[in-house]
Amino acid sequence: MHRSRIGVLLIDHPAGSYDAAAAFWAGVTGTRRSADTTISDDDPYEPLRPLPGTVKLELQRTGAGTPPRVHLDIETDDVPAEVARVEALGARVATRHEGWAVMEDPGGMLFCVVPVQTGADFAAHATTWP
């Protein structure tokens, strides 16, 4: 048995468009960006004002050649079990990483299966799978 849920909605932009896009999405959501926000290859994420409910909204600076896009993170307490579950539903693994995976749905949309990221509210909002 394992649990999973959609935990994070990420707005991805490569470095060349990141600053303008981050300022735009911060304005759209009413998020005040920190003056000392440092986005790096080691930590390419910047939080925005949370969405209503329990799904986080974040910006992600991606590498060169990655088009702007939106993707979901499915967080889980058992990454291999969740990868197997969504593969059985028709997804495929695009890239495996240590502890997480980039996946594609049957139509080619990317999403990630990651360990729990949202903390204490995970168990209260996750679905338990056999």
C-alpha cells in the first residue's frame, strides 16, 4: 500500500525568460518576490502564493532548450510503487533520477513522480492505493 497526490504545479521557464516570467507570475498571483531570491542549478525553484487548497504553486528555472511549460508533481510516500501504478495506467518513464522520475502521460505531457514535498498535510489529502 502507498499514498500519492498532486502536490505541486510548476511553471517552467529557461534562464533567458525566467526573470520576466517570474515577475509576471508573481504579479498575477499577488506574490511578493524576495529581493534576495537566488535561483541556481542546485535550487531552481521559487515559491509563489499557494493555490487555494493544498496544492503548491512554484516557478522552476529550467535548462537551455527546454520550452516554457507547466507540469505537475505527483508526490508519494513510495516512488517505485507510484511509478509502477501510473505506468499501468499508460504513462512511461522519460528519465529516472535517484529518488524520483520524469514521466510522460499517454499524450506526451510531462509530469514528475517525487517523494513527499508538502509536509504535514500530505497524509490528510493523499489517496491510499492498494
